[in-house]
Amino acid sequence: MRRFWIIGMVFFSLLKLSAQSKIVKEVSDLLTRDGIMQAEQLVDEYILKKSNDADAFILKGNVIYSKYVFFEPQRNASNTINESVFEPSSTYDRSNASVIPTIVGRSVTDYWLKALTIDSEREDLHFGICNMYSISLMSSALIAYLPILKEKYSDRESLAKSMCAYARNIIMRDRFQEGLRVYGKIVELFPHNGTVLASLAEEWYNRGNLEKAKDYIHRAMLEDDKNPDVLSFLCDIYGYYLDFDKVLIYSSVLSEVRDDKEYLLYKALWQLKNDSSYKKSLVEYLKIKHLDKSKKELATFLLDDYKDNYHDFEKIMKIKMDDNFKIIICSIFNDKHRDRFLPAYTLASTLAYHYNYEYAIRLFSKIKLNSNNQPQRESFYLYYSWSVYSFISAISAIELWKKLVSSENFYYKSAAAWFIGKFYDDAGDYPEAERYFKLVVERPSDSKYAAFCLDRMKR
């Protein structure tokens, strides 16, 4: 349970350092919903007796935090509705990222800071304070504290990465600009750290800004050109831009750094894309020991069963693969079979997922739909509408969304009703907004955004 991490971290260290302390054990046993009030009383009495004991103030901070968690309603991190038609990635799912009120965070950290005046070498406290600052959105206090961490733990290899986690905590709680301020301080403290710049690239990518992501990941490479994470991200970014030449370059460098030959599979696909001999690369690739099962399946199919016809595409798409492999494969088949729906659609929807809306729209606009295949048409309009909405404007996507309002697929119908209704709601045309929201109100749990807006209008 993510919201208990601070208590778990700090208290675990406390138990290790104070194994013989009776008060630590008593309070630890009482950190439950039923025992928290008694725990608070014990701690307050202990502080009066032992005002020079760091453990007493750590306990007080833990009790305050526990009391909030047990008795106060949890504030969801997001003040805005996640409008994406795609499921959120596990990395960036904000559903559990509760915001701790600043007054609670300040009260907890005030006691932990008092503990540090007694025992300044408590590493768990220094990092715990920063984490509490981040989850209670005390970005200025966090920025002021980061140099202290740098001074005390400059030899710690993962220090910059820990600081980036604090910035991400703030961004995950819908405070992007505040998170960037924290990142700015981290860059100031670690001006030549590729990991920090790569983290910034990831933040901009998650924000849907591929250009900013590409800029920061390039800066990261200039500082740390042998960092596997940086090189891997470069491969991803260029794949989303369909710059297959650069993906091959950086994947080969990545293999050199890792001392492997993993790049050979992508090289074979690149050769296939460019109508050159590719089987030698596959033979060499399949000599590698302990290959990923899905990649081995793909390489084996291309070497033994590939016949350069459209049906091969349908077979290949049944193999689980990373999106960068999917993108180049879809591109290969789209070049060869422009009259076919699936290669172009799969390529366009995958690019839309990775925020390359401009190229996705270009593909969607050229796709020929089979009027007899209703599921195919509706899937097409869902992602085409979303791309236009995201890249051009809400009003430009209205007519596309309207293709889905009578869909028997409630998910598609709900998305269309929400986006159209929201457009009219924002424009002040409440009767029209209500008309679209009502299309899906009979299933409020499955169309919570439309139901929420309709309920707001009624009130």
C-alpha cells in the first residue's frame, strides 16, 4: 500500500536502531485505527519525559501521519479527469497517488526535523522528510532541502535517482510546473548527470511532448553516452518518429555497451524494410543464448516461414512484441499492402499511443474503410477522433466522435458522448452537453465522466 511507505521506511529503521526501547514497541503495536489515539497519548507523555530522544519525535511524526490516514478522507492526486482513450501505464497511474494536506506534511516533518537536531545522522529521516515534502506538495521546502541531501550523501550512487523520484511524486499529483522546479534544482545539483536528464525526458514524454523528450534525451546522451537507459530511450523515441536508421544506430551502440548482440533482430527488420538481405542477421541472432521467448519466435518465423505476403502480417501480429518492433513491421507491410486496413491502422493507433499524433492523423486520413466491418470502423474512428482531438482541437474532432454515439460498444459510445458533451459544456451550450451526457447515463459506473458532468449540471 503505497501511502504507508514513509511510516514503513522510517519505523523500520527506528525498530532496528531502538530494539530495546519499550515505547517504540508499544507505539508500533498501537499504530492501527483502533489504537492510534492511545498511541498518540503515549508518545505525548514520552516526549514530556524524554525531550532529548530522537525516537520520541520520530514516533510523534509517524502517529500524526497514521492518524490522518486512518481518519481523514483521502484526496485523490488528480484535480483533472484523465481523458485518454488509452489505459494509463502502470508507471504513471495516479489512482493511488493521494495528496497529503500541507498542514499534515508540515506537522510530520516539523517533528522529524526536531529529531534531526538530536541525531543528525539518521539517513532514513533525511530521505523520509524529502519524501513527505513531495507527497504533501511542499515543493519549496523540498527544493531547499535537496542541497542538504547532496552535501551529506554525495557519494551515494543512487542519490540523483532518489531526488528524481521526489520530483515525480509531485508531477504525479498534477503539479507539473512545480515538479519541473524541483527537477531544475536537481539539474543544478547534478549538471552532468545523464540519469536526471533522462528522467526529465521521460516526464515530457509522459506529458505527450515528443520534441521536448527528444531534446532532453539527447542532452542525457551527451553527458552519459554509455548509459543503457539513455540509449534504450533514444531507440524508443526515434522509433515513435519512424526514424528507423537512428533506431538501428542506437540499438547497435546499446548492444555494444551491454556486450550482447540483441540489436541483430532489429537490424534484420531494418534490412527487410530496405529490401536487403536479412537472413544472415537472423541466423546470428538466433545463436544468442537465453533469448527472450517472443523475440526468438519472431526471428524464427522471419527466418523459416516468412513468404512476403499479407497473411504473414496477421501471423506476426499474434506474436507478443515491443512497440518499436511492431512499428517497423507495420511500416514494412503498410508499404507493401497500402490497400489493406490492418497494417495502416495498427501503425497509426500505435503511434497515437506514443503521442505521434501528427503522423497518426496522416495515416488515418488515407485509410480505406470496409463499410461492412462495423467493429473495424468503430475502432478506427475512436483512435482517429482521439488523435485529432489531442493534436488539432476539440471542435475538429466533433464530427468524428459523432460516428460513435450510436455504437453498440458502450466503451466507444461513452467516449464519444463524453468528448462531445464536454465540448458543448466548455462552450456554455448546456442543453446540448446534457443531451450527449444522457446517452450513457444508464451505466454511470461505466461512464463515470459523463455521469459526473450530468450530475453536476443537475445540482
